[in-house]
Amino acid sequence: MTRLSAAIDRIQPSATLAMTARAAKLKADGIDVIGLSAGEPDFDTPDFVKEAAIAAIREGQTKYTNVDGTPRLKAAIAAKFARDNGLDYDAAAEIGVGVGGKHVIFNAIVATVNPGDEVVIPAPYWVSYPDIVAFTGGAPVPIAAGADQGYKITPAQLDAAITPRTRWVLLNSPSNPSGAAYDADELGALGDVLLAHPHVMLLTDDMYEHVWYADRPFSTMAQVRPALRDRTLTVNGCSKAYAMTGWRIGYCGGPAWLIKAMAKLQSQSTSNPCSIAQAAAAGALEGPQDFLRARNDAFKVRRDLVAGLLNEVPGLDCPTPDGAFYVYPDASGLIGRSAPDGRRIDSDEALAGYLIDAARVAVVHGGAFGLSPAFRVSYATSEALLREACARIGEACTALR
Ligand SMILES: Cc1ncc(COP(=O)(O)O)c(C=O)c1O
């Protein structure tokens, strides 16, 4: 009676959501935990976006819409791709909208991957990629890129990972969990590898496009290598850029055949994303973008603070990333040590468990992102809390023998 499908048995619950729930439970029990595990900006959704949603409610935009997005939102997305990325997508045929970036990626993979197909995923990776692939019966093929290579894969690694069974390569820049970002030259070099493998599709997850600190501009593959445009799905969304994680709007630009297949799947699952959230997303994309700079400036101060403090902790090596709001310290120097309570730190999962128990700081262990030993720190919180958290991490790590 309680038998589950083989597909559901192939996937795990999200490790980041699990750690965030664990920290929330401890807090609710009155324990002073600092949560650095959640993947969302601590800023509020901008007022002009909220106003767009309120106006939509008042105007009666409260009914079903086109399955994969209103014409207005699709036009706003096409204009965004042209403005920010120099990409020319047909709003009606080449743009799709889903219930968050996760849903868009899920639709793309489920619509195209058959059992036995391979999907190449640079590690450390966003937690959901391998599970979404596994759900279809496809095989995730990770490529390990450690701190020594700035958490970025090389063209030679990419070439070696591609086989005749490869269906997709998933690229995420800036990356969750490492914050690493490929510049135009690095992307171009990876693109040249893909040009030599015409059977492979590319999904670029640009969710952190606007959380960006480098002097050079953000780049995406379809812009850098236009010859790949017709086999690239450019995924983006409102969650991180506009602090709209709860509104659930993600979108993509890509070949018409794929957008159509994704809409077909969506028509038999969620139907349209919330009509009011779509109006808010259109407002976000059409509205002033200058507030992004002030938010990035604040994030950059925090990045420098956290990377600086964690690098002072003996046993941690914390690269300073170019984007997103995470750092991913390598913890090789701490593995094999013992805690004052006698427990052995034999993995990054044990280290994250020790940090929540002894330091009251919630981080996510690197194993969840496919590259160990390390852990992810989200610095989307106040400087005061970040200072306190890093001090606690430092104290707990120094106590390891
Ligand atoms: C790399 C990456 N892609 C996609 C998503 C999904 O975003 P959304 O909340 O819009 O589903 C996230 C969210 O954490 C992410 O970090």
C-alpha cells in the first residue's frame, strides 16, 4: 500500500532545505542558532514590485493565464535578455515561464532526458541538479573542480566527460555553492568544446547574474558563442536578483521545440505560474534596475568580511568568489581531527553537525554539493551576525585536535 514509484525513490530531499529546517527548529526551541544555510537574499522585495502585484490584484488579473507565461511577461523577459545579455529571443516562441527557476530546470530535463542519458554537471553543483536528472532515470556525470582550480572546470575536463550518451551539460555561473563565475574567455573556451560535440545541449543557469562583483561584465554562453544559441537553454529568474524567492517565478530563453515541450509538461502539472506573481515579475524586469548596485555593494562588503574571517581559521581555505552570496571554504585541514566531546570529524557532514551542535552555526556540508571536504556559508545576513558566526566557527574549529 505504501509502495512509492521508482522515480521518487531515486531522489533525496534537498539538503539545504533540510539544514535550514533544522536551524529553524532549534531557534523555535529557544536555542541561539545563526542560520547560514538558506539560499535567499535577506533584502525585501522592492516596493515597486509589490505595487505591481497589488495593481494586478485590483485590475482583476486573478484568473488562469497562458500556461507558460503571459504575453506581457514574456515580452518583458525578451526585452531583459536583449538589454542585459545581447540575446534576441522571440517572445512568443522562444521564452518560457515556470514556478521558479527550479521548475524551469525540472521541466527542461524531464522533457528531454531518457533513462540512460547522461547529464554532465560540474561539482560543486547546486543540490537539485543530480536529483532532477536521477528522477528521469538519467545519469548525472559530475566533474570535480576543487578550490585549487577556483571551483571552475577546464575545457579538457569538459571534453573528457562528454560521451555519445551525453544529452546535456549544466553550467551555473555564478555558482551556488561556490560563487565561482566564468568570464567571457573561460566560457568561450568551454563553448569551443561543445561546438565539437553537436549532439550535446547546454543549460546555463544564470540565476545569480545580478549578484556580481567582478569588474568585467557578466556573460552567458549564447552571447559568447552564438553558434551554440540553438542548443542552449538560458535559465534565469526573479528569486535572487529581485529578492522574490517566495513569488516563484523563473524563466528561460531557448529553442522553440524545447520551449513547446516544456509548456506541454507544465500544462499537465502546475498550469500557469501565479498570475499575480507574473505581473510582479514583469514589473521587476521593466522597472528601474539601479537598486541592484546598492544591494551588490552590501553583499560585496559581507563577502570580503566572511572570506577574510574564515581564512584566518586554521584548517580552512576560503577562495573569494566573484558572484552569488555564498563562500565555500575547503575544510581538508580539519578532516581526521577530534572534537572536545570526543567525536571524530571524519567528513564534512560530521563537521557541519559539529558546527551546529558546538558553535550553533548552521552551514551546509560539501557532500550535498558533490565536492568534499568543504561547506557552504550563505552570507545573505547582517554583518553583525556574520562576525559572530565566523567567530564561533573559528573557536569551534580551533578546539579540534
Ligand atoms: C543555482 C540555482 N539555480 C536555481 C535555483 C532555483 O531558484 P528558484 O527559487 O527560482 O526556484 C536556485 C535557488 O536556490 C539556485 O541556487
